[in-house]
Amino acid sequence: MTTMAMRSWDGLLAVLRWTSMAVLVFMMVSICYDATMRYVFAAPTSWSLEINSFLLVYLAVIGAAEAQRHDAHIRITFFKDKLPTRIRAFIDLTTGLLGMLFCIILVWRGGIMTMQAFEYSERVSSSLGTPMVYPYALLPIGCAALGLQFLIDAARAAKRFRHSLEQPAENR
């Protein structure tokens, strides 16, 4: 069961990773197109800034779970690396649980914000008039994925911590 769940999770993150890459390519092309239209033809697009602003949020929020999975966030580990295995595992467990708690709060508040945008039909005051429910929905979706990855990390850290308690004192 656990292996199947982890394979499904890996598959979901792979889909998010590929969509993030596609979004990044689209942003690159559309920004270059807008810059060309603006400075060469003096006819800027009316949609590029708005769409790319929302897609930047997509990249930041949706890509966070994948970055957490690969431990790719920027961090300074000089002091942590010098600690015993048990303490490092405890720090990782605490970090995972606090990160998950933070993500739960963001999912909750982001969900409220999304539902209100849907209920009141909020739109961007621009020529596109994009419904705000779509960019707002990115927050609870991305934070739910990140929170689940924090939970997985916390479970792995708990296993390492439990294993460090079972080892003899000279091996710690």
C-alpha cells in the first residue's frame, strides 16, 4: 500500500514538474514576444503582464513540493551537519511537522480566499478581466502538495530518529 501511494505521489509530482517546465517555456516565449512587440513595433500586448504574473505564482507555489522532495531549497547546514544523528533527525522531524502545520494554515486561509473570489465573482480590473478564483486556487493546491511532502519528510525523519534510539550509544 505504501509503495503504491509513494509511486502515485511521485507520479503527481512528475506531472507538476512537467507542467511547471511548460509554464516556464510559455513565459519565456510570451515575454520575448511582448518585448518584441513593445520595442520593435510599438504595439505591446494587453495580456502578457497579467498572465505571466499569475504564472510566476504558479511556478513558486506548485514547484515548492518538488523542491522540498529533492531537498533543493537553499539552506545553511554548517552547524546542523556537526550535530549527532539523533539530533539531526529530531530537527528534521520538527521542521517537517512545523512546515506541515504552516501549509495546513495556508490551505485553510487560501481556500477561504478562493471560495470568496468564486462567490463574489472577483475579477482583475484589466482588459482580460481574469477571474481571481484561478490564481487564488493555486495557493491551497500548491500548499497542500507541499504540506504532504512535509508530512512524508517528517515520517522519514521519525523513522531515522526511532532508529537512532535503538542503536548502541557508541554508534550514535
